[in-house]
Amino acid sequence: MAPMLMERASDLRDFVGSVAELRDPVGVLSITIGIEPGATTGGTPAWEIALENDLAQLRRDGSLGLATKRGLEETYARLAELLDPTSTGRGRALYVALGSGGFHEVTLRRALPTGARLGPVAHVLPLLEALDEGTPTGLIMASRDSISLWESELEKVTEVDRIELEPWVGDWWPEMKGPARANPLRGQQTVSQRDRYAHRIAVAYRHTLDETSVTLGALARERCWARAVLAGDPRTVDALDEVLRNTGLITITIGANLEGLRTEEALGRLETALETLAAQKSLERIRLVLGEAAADAKGACGLTRVLAALNEARVACLLIDPSRTYVGLVEAGEILRAADRAKRAVDLTDLIVSRALSTGAGVIPVPGAAAEHLGSCGGIAALLRW
């Protein structure tokens, strides 16, 4: 049976941690799959062809030769279930310790890059990308009268709450009326004191908004939001944005009221802004690390310096371009060294990630355009503990 769809970022983080600890004398087989939506007929799908090509290459170069026949048969049986396009989730991953026969499986909504590789440790970078992009995020649509709160986590969007902002004044607070000042020409009269009433309404509204802001801040902490996207009436959004920033969230606002749009369209606008926010965050991380490295402070730029820091467990956060390969040597005591042209040079990418995770460092994949800013560092940099 295929594994259940993973819906919580915290669960995926725990899964990545457990898989990153896998060690096996024969090797760890890492398989990730990206199912294309709607492609269930018309021959062998592209993702299945790509995966079979990778597995065939592993068979040709003898990488799978030490695995037991029974272990391989069970691997292929599990793989057949993961390839079923009718199952829930577009992203599938299977990790197999070929010597011991241990299996780890996960299914995600987000498609993963399709491929298979064998190494001393698991290839978890695709899952780390999904985790970084799928961190719990608040999607907030505000109007003058109400606030709709949604949450995006691992590409699942759910409605969290709806808060009414119209202040309740009750029957005890009618529009105020009373005598006007004495007018010797016209005599005593009764008039509506609308300005004072409007002022009281405004004060009551602001009080309601302040209470809502406190509630929203507490909700963001409770649900572990790392960022938020806000859209709507500026008078409301600005107050909410300030509170969320004060709780440590990264925020971005849309200067448009989405109240009249269909829910799907409004959420689409918010998720587009979320992609912009994620890109901004990546650039901020890179600038911070490069700035620290340039100042010869708590930053390391380039493979040689990053490996030296990893060997001493000094890395607090690792930034890595997942499209690159990082080559070097594994010396006695599992010391990692950069060495492009050495005869015994091997791909260190997964060992680097595993070492960072095992020493408590955060690992942030930096894909796409943002990775260009790591070009001067060879695609890898780190923020150091000391």
C-alpha cells in the first residue's frame, strides 16, 4: 500500500531527519518521482522512462550488484506502487538501505524531480526543497468589515478562521441626540450629534482591530507560521502587518482588495505573492552569508571553507545550489576535503547535506535564479556558529 499523503511540515522535517541518518554498507538507494497531472494514458509516461533510465545505469555500472535478489524484488514491488499515477500526491520518494533492507517512503502534493541514485547516504535535497517552500504560511485577506485567514502548508491550503471587524455597539448605544446650544434668534432645538457618534464608532473599530491583531499574532505563533501574505484594505492590512512582523514573521502585502474575487482566484493571487516572498527571503539569506564571509566573520564562501567548517561542526545554516555537484575526498575519520582532480574524488553532495543535518545545521536549497547569486561561491556557502 502506498504511504499516506504527508500534510505537516513538522512531520516531513522529522522524516528527513530519520532518512538522513541512514547508513548501509551496500548503499542507500534514493528514488524520487514527479507525477505529471493528467498524464494517465497514452503509453509510458515520461517520469517512468526517466526513472528506468537511471535504474538501468545503476545496473550497468554494477552499483546494485551487492544487493540481495530478494531485496531488489521488494524494492521494485514498492516502486510499482509509487509509480501509480492514480494515487494521491504528485511527489513520491523511496529510500532503501540495500544491505539491511530497510525502507522509508513518503508522498507529497508537490512534484519531486524524478531520478534514482545510490550512495553511502540518502539524497534528501529534493525533500528539503519541498520543506523550505512548504513551510506553514498565513494567507490573509482583509476588508473593512472582516478578515479571512487561510494557511498554506506543503501546498495544502485550508481555511483557518474568519474574524468580523464591525464593532458591536448594541441597542444601548443609539445615535446620540441632544439639545443644541442656545440660539437667541431661533430658540431651543434638538439636533443629531453625528460627528461625535462617528468618532465613537471609529474608536470602537480601532479597538476591535487592535484585539484582532493580538489574536492574529497569537494564532501565527500557535500554528508556527514563518511568513505571511496579506492583501486588502490598507487601513486594516497595515495594522496586521505590523503585528506579524513584531512576532518575527516575514511578510509581504498586496495593495489590492481581493474581496470581490472568487476564493480560488484570490488565493491564487496570494500564492503568487508568496513565491515572490520566498525569492526575497533566499536573496536576504545569501546577502547575509556573503556579507559575513566578506567581513571574515561568521560566514564561509566556497566548498573548501564550507567543508572545513563542517568538519568542525561550526555550520549553523548551509546554503546550497541543488543543481550542482560538489566533488572531493572522504578521508580517515569521515573528514571531507575538496579535491576536483584527485583520482579518488567522489560526489560529496549528499555527504555534505547529511553532515550538516547531523550536526544540527539548517540546510537551505537555493534553486533557480536565486542560485546565481551563489555563483561566486561555487554554489555553496554557510553561516557559521563561530
